[in-house]
Amino acid sequence: MQRRTLLQAASALLPPALAGLPGAARAQGAYPDRVIRYIVPVAAGGGSDLVGRTVTERWGRALGQSIIVDNQGGGGGIIASQNTAKAAPDGYTLMQGYVATHGTSPATRKVPYDPVKDFTPIGMIGATPNVLVIDANLPVKNFKEFVAYLNANKGKVSYGSAGAGSLTHLTMELLKQQLGTPMVHIPYRGIAPALTDAMGGQTQAVFPGLAAALQHIRAGRVRALAVTGSVRAPQIKDVPTLDELGLKNFDAVQWYGVVGPAGMPPAIVQKLNETLNSVLKAPDMREKLAGEAVEPMPLSAQEFGSYIQRDVARWTALAKAQNISLD
């Protein structure tokens, strides 16, 4: 009887909106009260890992709680995505989703998760454009001349990619679709060997992320003709966007964002989104992410969710039109 009386008295002190909720829900006001696990779906040391560690270090301070990076490479992000989708939706397991896990992979193969239904969108981190580069020894100085070269050498021009179904593959397929000119696809195990062969003349073109290509562009080993995205990349301001050149739907970029398991409480999502965006808007964050050529892109959780849906739809439509299936 005394216990019941004490519980009733404690309940009376709670705000009306919380008084009738179970204890777990009432405790949400204290979130986060323990370490948050942040799954990065690649091995430690790469660009995606660097982005995650750069952001979570500052984000943890904003939340007043430690965020521990958990690298889970393998399966092209499938393992990490499955583990995240199956985790408790309590805000203590988050994942750095990106264009492969929540865009190109679900568009080109059957994955054991739904990139939209199985996750809660938290917010966008940022994005880097892809850049169309060619062998510097090719007799081509700009995009218009490249199109003319393709038309004059139909079926003879090859391009490399980081692998079948990768963004570097699908972006070039989108270009082929819009130009109506054939190119032979040569898939590699990663973008580094694809760039090496383009520089050596074994292939004529490649569409890597800007971070991977920048040093080779500056050294004159490849020639940049165009970039994806809605604005020119500040690192190569003289290179036009494909939109400027008259092609559409090339706002596609290599993006990074944060997701959690489906069903996370709205209050927790809001807190995570607001603190993440405050970190991304800090004056020095753009400089910190510049090493990976990532431009911060703070969005609301709802805007980020819509972005994921559009990206999946974009690449699914292209894969169907170009008959790309990796199953």
C-alpha cells in the first residue's frame, strides 16, 4: 500500500503528457544517458570512416555523451545495415548510411533489408560530387569534344568503375543513357585501380568521387571535364556541372547521412537531428571535412528521409532501363 501511494505521488509530479506513459517512455527526457554506438559500414581508415569520426567527435560533445565508432565492413554495407535494422530503436545504435547502402546497392541487387522501411532517417552529413575524368593523353580538352570523340569512336571507348553497381558505374551509365553513345564498362575492385588504368591509357574515362581524383587532377595525370551536383565544386571551380552542360538529373552525389532502426521515438530523432545540424553548421566543420571533399548538408530528418527515397528511386529506374542486375 505504501509503495502504491508513493508511485501515485511521484506520478502526480510529472507533466500531464508523461504521467500516463510507461517508465521507459518517461525516461526519454534523459536521453542520452549512456554511450551511443555509431556503426560505420566500412573498415577503419577509409574516407567514410574519417567522415564518421570527424562528425561523431564533435556530435558527442553536443549531446553530452560519448559516441563510439564501430566499423563493420563486409558485404558492401549489408552486414552493418542488417545489424542496425535489427537493433533496438532506442537511439543507442546509429549507422552512417551512404549512397551505396541506401541508394545504389538496393537498386541493383536484392539486399536483406528495405532501405526506407527498415530505418529511421536522422539527418544528412554531407556529400561530395563525382567528377568525369579522362586520360590526359586523350585528344580531348572539354566535355563537348569528349562527346564528339565518343560519337567518332562508337564501341571503342571503355571506362572503369569501382565495381559493378557502384556509384561510379551507375553515374557513367546515366551519362551513356542521356548521350545515347555506347561505352564499354570495365569494373575494378575499388576506384584506385580504375584511376590507375585511366591514367595509363588502358581505359579512357572514369567517374570517381572528387576526393579520390583531386590529387591526380591537380598533377595533370587526368583531365576533369564535368562534375555532378547542383553547383560547381570549390576545389575545381573551372570545371562545369553537367547541368550547366545541358544534362539533367545529375545532382547525384556521394552522400553520407545518419540512420537508426525503424520506429525510433520522434523526440529522440529530433534531438539527434538538431545536435547533428548544429555540429555541421559550425564554421570550422567545412574545413574539417574538406580532406574528403565533403560539403556539409544539414537537413531535417523528414527532408533526409525524402532524399533517401528519391535516391533509391533514381538508381532503381536507371538499373531497370540499362538492364543492370547483380543478382
